[in-house]
Amino acid sequence: MKMKRIVEFRAVWLALCLAACLGVRSQTAQDLVELIETGKTAEARQRLARMEKERKSPEQLMFLRGLLTADGDSAAHVYERFLMLYPESRFGDEACIRLAQHKFAQGLYQSAMRPLRQLMQKYPDSPILDKCLFTAGLCYFNLNKMDSAAIFFKNAAARSPNSDAGRSAKDHLASMGASSAVAVNTAPREDKVSEPPIPRYAVQVGAFANQTNAVMRKSFFERAGYPVELRQKRKDGTTLVLVWIGTYATVDEARQTGEKLKNKYGLSYHLVTE
């Protein structure tokens, strides 16, 4: 029964992914999205090439390259780099949710939660926040954390009760038998989004001055099935790109993973906090 619900939830989620494309807040970007969604990718690439020749905004060009990157891993890398280079971008919320969508499609649900949390925290007034909350609910559902899933579905429904995401969230709450346990409030939501506590520990398996090396290590561990994320920090005037694995509630859980990685791959590690 649960597997059937997962398949149904994935189908609805994929439909919402397509709907999210219409939320891009730039006419030029939206034009390209519409070309992509109607199958006119060649025309979209030609238009992007003209924009690159005209030396349009590097920020916008990178975001559009992500839209036109067919390979999921490559697109995710584009969005990760975009969020590092342009943390205050007007396209930041869109980049976050697209990165989360790629992670979700790969079954990397914990990794998908990273950009979703970033969207919630940095863009609390985003017009796509309802889709973000709904996707977070699906992540927790697939992680078999039903209480957390119900919380996010509830918030998605409360924020936008009549949107596709809001209606789907209410349907999922009912399917989970949570509609009686978690009341769906259709009144205007409070400013703050209620969410479960964020795990505090991670395992650092690299710190690189060269971002390419960090991305390569990240890709290696993702292929091995680990949830990985990149962070930045300044040290002695140099920007280092850190490679973090996992999110753990206790230091002991993080250390257990670190020891497994050390024994299996011969890598040193450090335990870090959020």
C-alpha cells in the first residue's frame, strides 16, 4: 500500500515540477522555460547563445544554463555553483527548488532537504514556497518520517489551500490518515513556517581551494549513495569549499559514519556542526 502511495505521490510531484517552471520571475527566463516545456529546446539554446554573445547578466545566464542542462547530475552542479556564487540572487528560490527536484528524483531525500530549507529560510515570501513545503513533505514521507511529512503537508495546505500544491498536500494528509490528527487551516498562515528541528552534525571529508576538486569528491560520494553538500568558509584569506556528508542528530551518529568512511575509503574526516 505504501509503495502504491509513493508512486502516486511521485506522479503528482512531477506534475508540480513542471508547474513550478512557470514561477520564474524574469520574462526572458520564462520565455526559455516555455520553449523547453513545449519541446523547443533547440530554439531555447539558440536564444541562450545570443544572450551569451550579448553578454547579458552572468547571474541570469548561469541560471538559464541550468534550465537547459539535460543531465540531472550536471544540472544539479550548475545550481549548486549558482547558489554559491549568487546567494542573494532573485533566481535563488527557483535554483533551490530545482536542485531539490534533481536530488528527489535520484532518491536522495535528505540531500533534497538542504536546498528546500535554504529556500524556506532565505525566501519566506517566495511565490513557490507552497511547492517547496509540499516537496519537503514528500521527502519526509519517503524517509518514512510520517509526523514530519504531515507537518510540511499541513503548512503547504495552509499557505496556499487552493493551489495545486495545497490541494495535493490536503489529499496526501487524508491518504496518510493525518487529516483528523493534523487540522488543515485554510486561514492566512503565520509568517514563520513550522518545521522539524534540523539535524546538527555532518562528516567533513574534504576542504578544497579548487572548487572543481570539491565537486569531484562530492560526485564520488553521491554515486556511492551518500547525501552530500558543499559549504564555503574563509580561512587565512582563502575561500575553501567544504564537502559535508549527512545530517545527524548526535555526534555519535556522525562519528559512526565517519569511521565507516575512513575504513572503507582510507580518508580522514572531521565532525562539523551546522
